[in-house]
Amino acid sequence: MKQRSTRQRRLVLDAVRARCDHPSADQIYTDVRAVDDKISRGTVYRNLNVLEQTGEILHVKLPVTDRYEVRADRHDHLICSRCHTVCDVPIPYDGAMDERAIEETGYLVFRHRLVFEGLCPDCRKKIEKADLHVE
Amino acid sequence: MKQRSTRQRRLVLDAVRARCDHPSADQIYTDVRAVDDKISRGTVYRNLNVLEQTGEILHVKLPVTDRYEVRADRHDHLICSRCHTVCDVPIPYDGAMDERAIEETGYLVFRHRLVFEGLCPDCRKKIEKADLHVE
DNA sequence: ATGGGTGCAAAGTGTTTGCAAGTAT
DNA sequence: ATACTTGCAAACACTTTGCACCCAT
């Protein structure tokens, strides 16, 4: 079972690459759909899965919705609890934590995923002004 | 809008408390159903949400399925990529990471969620023997 | 009594899949 | 030619909701 390079697959990959805001599957569908109004949801989902398998993109599991991004080094994420904007955190991936988890649990640990939750500068201002309800 | 204490709500809370393996919503439904075969799925979901709001239980977002557990201190989780068993990691919550994320990003960070991925001792053995396909 | 809670079934989400036709290799 | 891919629609899994009735306060 070898992967082929199809127009649709390239469109999906391009769409993920074109965004730097960790789009959801649905956002990618919308973007791709703007270029090719025949492509189906099933195809987009199928290709996101294939591209994740091949390591060309990263599937980021987050509260609220899953997101995708172009593969890079392992890194952590930060999501705004109010507007759900996601950004990468420029702190190096800490492999020592994995070692520690191995020692403490006896599991064979491959990796970890670290997600910070907070408020982005914009929402922070809005909250301070309006004392709105969050989370 | 003040919460009431109903039989169904207590059953749901008891079911979460009775388990120490991070049950999914459906597992809780099954457990509660064993005690009261009239309770509906909607009620279980509604109560899980209420109990999460009030802080009586914790909603843990994980790859594959969401899980619930009785609230405790903030702590990290470890999930087996093969059998999806979840366990708590006895490493103290590292607040310093939140500080660092604040410095690096300008977000107001409340907390983080840290999930390790690996193989539990059981699956590890099985994999080593059979060289099965994982992830 | 009154407003939150319940059971039920229907409706939502978000994602996967069976199928026949299409296409990259 | 072969078998991976596609579009479509139906199917899924999981969760939420509208409604009329019920019950904790």
C-alpha cells in the first residue's frame, strides 16, 4: 500500500501549510473548497489522516477541537480559553520529563503533549474591561 | 440558578468516585445504569457537565476519548497507545512552566495539561513478542 | 409553588465508510 | 492493468436539546 500524489492530497497539504493558526479539519475543508468546489469532506478527512500517518502534518489534540499544522519539531501549544486561538510555545521540548515518567510509572514513554490554557493578550484586555465570564 | 441534589446526580458522582481508571462518559452511563435502569444518557451527560462546572469531578481531554475522574490536585496523565489505559503520573504539577509560558508568549496562563503517550507494561510485553503495529 | 431536573427521542457535531467510477503509477 | 483515490451519501459515535412531566427546595 503505497501513497499516491493526487491533486486533492496536494490541495489539503497546501491548505495546512498556508495557515499558521492551527486550523481545524473544517477550516481546511473550507479553504480547499474555495479552490476546488468539488472536493468532498470525506476526501479532506481521509487525506488529513494519510498526511498525519506519513508525518507530513501534525494532528494536535486540544480542548474544544482538534487542529492540524505543518510538522515541525516537537513543541508545546497554548490555547486561549475565550477565543480558542492557538499558538506555539517557544520552549524547547523537554525530553527529560519523558525519562522521569518512565521511571515513575514503568510505562515505555514515547512522547508527551503539553497544552497551556490561558487568555491571549486581546481577550485579556476585553475581560479586564468587561469582567466577562470565561471557561 | 442553584444546583439541586437529585438521586441521578448522586449516582453519577458515585460512579465516577467508584472508579479509579478514568472512565469515559459511556462507562459511567453503563455503571449508573446497573444501579438504575431508568436513567437516560442525556441525564448522565448533563450531570457530568454540571459536576465538572462545580469542580466536583475533572474532565480529562485525551487522545481517543475524553475521560472523567474525581477531582484531585492538578496532575499529569499517561495513556497507553495500544490499550488506551490511562494512569496518573506521580510527578508534581510544575507551575514554573506556566510562568515560563507567560514570559515567552504574553498570554495570561492559568494552567497546563500534560499527557504522556507510551505503552503500559502489559502491552510492552505483547509488542515485544509479536512485533505488532502500534499508533 | 416554582424553577431546576428527568426521560425520551430527535437533532446536532464531527468523522468514517461502502460503493462505483476515476486516475496515478 | 492494478490498486489507490475520489465524490457522494449513508452510517457512525458521541453529545446536546426540546418537550412535557416530575420533584427538591
